[in-house]
Amino acid sequence: VSRDEILAPDLKQDLGGLLSSNTAALRLIHEAARLPKNHFPMDWSDANINRLPYPTTLFRIGQLASLAHAEVLWHSDANNPDGAVESIVASFGLAHALATEYYLDAHWSRLRCLDMTCASLERLLTQHALGESELRRLLELTAQAQQEPDFTRLLAGQRAMDVAPLYLPVERFFQTAGPNLSPREANVFGLLLHLHRLTG
């Protein structure tokens, strides 16, 4: 939906159904936005990230960001800018929850959250004239989002995760990565693994 597009009646009906069937999730989104810090436990001893619940968590956060965006559309179209502002605040909160994570995919998920948040904000500002206090609040959240990423921490965590499999026993390395490798790739990785062990 573009910033100045009028919502069609069937889309409004779909939005209403979506929001009414996810009231519990929306309540938790708004509650989580008030948390000062967040952390998603991750077992770094398992070298296969695809077996961990972490990617699923990131996917679900993306779904929650889409839900918050739908709520902004609903409130803004219903001439309820205050409600839309609260939904945008909640959407910023979802992005904030990922700001200190170690995993590179968390950064991409955070950017997707912010992309939807900015689209929501653009539509709201196009449709409504907000008061000074609301504008200041949104400006502060925007500035915080720009300053938050700790790329040193992020890249150190990603590098640790990428390098960790190289120190596994050879058998466990191929148990971890083998199902995803072709025979040729397995031979190449095996050679590189042994070279790394020899040269450090």
C-alpha cells in the first residue's frame, strides 16, 4: 500500500479480520516495545545454525513487524493517528530488540522491520498532521534506530560462528554440513579443513 493510496473495502475487511484474530500478539508487541533490553538465547556450541530455533525466531519477528504495519494502516485509515503512532512505536521496538544480537541475519531482520516501520510512518505523516509531542517522540525513535547497530559486536559474533566449524572434529564437521554439500563441495571443504589444520 502506497503512502497516499485509499484502502479498498475488501482490504479494510481483511485488515480488520487479521487484527481481530491476533489481538494477543498485538498486545505482546506493544508490551515488548517498552522493554529497555532484549536477548534471544542461542546455543553457540551447536555449529549448525539451521538446527537452532534462532532463524525461526527472526522469521516470527518479521511476521510481527508485518502485523504492526497492518495495525498502522488500520488506525490511520480509521482517523486514529494516536493509535497509529503507538503501533509505529511498537514497530520500532521490534527493530530495537535485534539491535545488539551477534548474528548477521538478525541485522537483516532488523532492517526489514525498519523498512516496514518507515513505510508506516510515511503513510501516517501523509494522511495526518501530528502534534509536536508525537513528532518529537517519533524523531527520537528514528534517531535511536540510526545510532543503535553495534557492527563490531555483530561482525565478531558472525565471524566466531563461521569459524567455529573449522575446529570441530572432521567427522562432526561433515555430520553438521554434509547433508547440505554435494560430493564435490564435500571434497573441497575437506581439503580446506585439513589445510586450515596444517597452517592454522
